[in-house]
Amino acid sequence: MTNPFLSIIIPAHNEENRLRRTLGQVFDFLAKQSYSSEVLVIENASTDRTFDIAREFTVSHPELRVFREAQRGKGCAVQRGMLEARGEYRFLCDADLSMPIEELKKFLPPATDGFDIAIGSREAKGAVRYNEPGFRHWGGRLINLAIQVLILPGLNDTQCGFKCFQAEAATRLFSQQTIHGWAFDIEILYLARRKRYKIKEIPIDWYFDADSKVKAVLDALHMLKDIFRIRLNSLRGRYS
């Protein structure tokens, strides 16, 4: 079977209230495109009907594959999806679809010719944030400042949930992933720089979702801990 041009990977933990809408919008968008595609939903330790809802869509959408990942952690679900995917390009898509799916074209050739990885950015020139409370915005900027100072200088938004990887880069990077919490993005991008992959920040339209699962203070503390874990892994040769 010929591999598709694009894989869309959607990690989903307790997303029964949003998943139908998100999958509907994703499949409506893909139906208008000329390239081949697949969608992977990675249900991640949910206690609601997330898995059942995703499975219902497979009846009318054979290009949808649904997996259960018992180990909780967004990074764990994303890693599973990236390694299960078959697409030439593999696009990470948050289940809340806070970035309109139509923005996806910015992450694919020809817009990203010459790059291995394209990451959505709410801070790149041309990006627009909608309805975000000021405290969330400035809290995010402080976290990013720490990330830039400690490990990833020059990347203005490592934590946006929309990223696209060329297949070879995805397989290589996610095979070495060790962080399975919110900081998995930082580890993957750190690895990408070590391996000299070219990264492009993509300005996006982004809509704040009050139902976001991010816990700003707690997640920031876990993130700082994980940054030091990444540094220690590197010193120990874990990424060689």
C-alpha cells in the first residue's frame, strides 16, 4: 500500500466533548485537498468515551486509525502516533483545534521547502492570538524566556500544539524521546538541533480555549525539571 503524503496525529485524553467537532472539521478540510492523507487518534488513558467516539468515525472514514495508549502523558501519545504514522509529512494537531485546520497549508511544501520541521508559533511575526487572558499570555512568555535561556535559544514558541515533521526526522527523533509529559516538545526540538535538522517557525491564528488542560504553574515547574533531565541525558550520552 502506498504511504500517504500527510499523517495528522491527534493525541486525545478525555476529549469526548470536543473530538466529534474536531474530527468533523479535519475530514471536511482533507476532503478538499488533492494529496493523500490519514488521521491517527491516539486515545491516552481517558476515563470518558473518547475512544468510542473516535472508533465511530472509522465507519465512514477508513483513512482514520485509532490507537489506545494506556500510559498517560501527552508526550507518550504523540510519540506513539509519530511512530505509527506512515505519511511523508506528520502533523501534530491538538484535539481542541485552537488553530484553524485551514492553517495546515502553511506547514507543508512549498511553504516549508528547505526545512525538516515546521512548528506553529503564536509569537512569530504575523501571528494573531484571540481571546487569551493577559495573565496567560505573559505567563507563557516567562516560560518561553526560561526555555530560551536554558536550552533552546531563538525559538519563540516551543509549546504550541501544532507541529509538522518530515518522515525521516519524525522517526529518528521520536525513537529517541524519553520525556512523556508536557516538555516532550522541548526534548524533540533539542534533539532536532543536535542533529542539525532545519526548523521553521510558522505564524498562526490561535484561539484561546478556556477548557485547556494546561495548568500553568504546575506544568511550568514540571517543565523546568524536565529541562534539567534533558541536559543530564545529553551529558550521559543518551542522545548520541
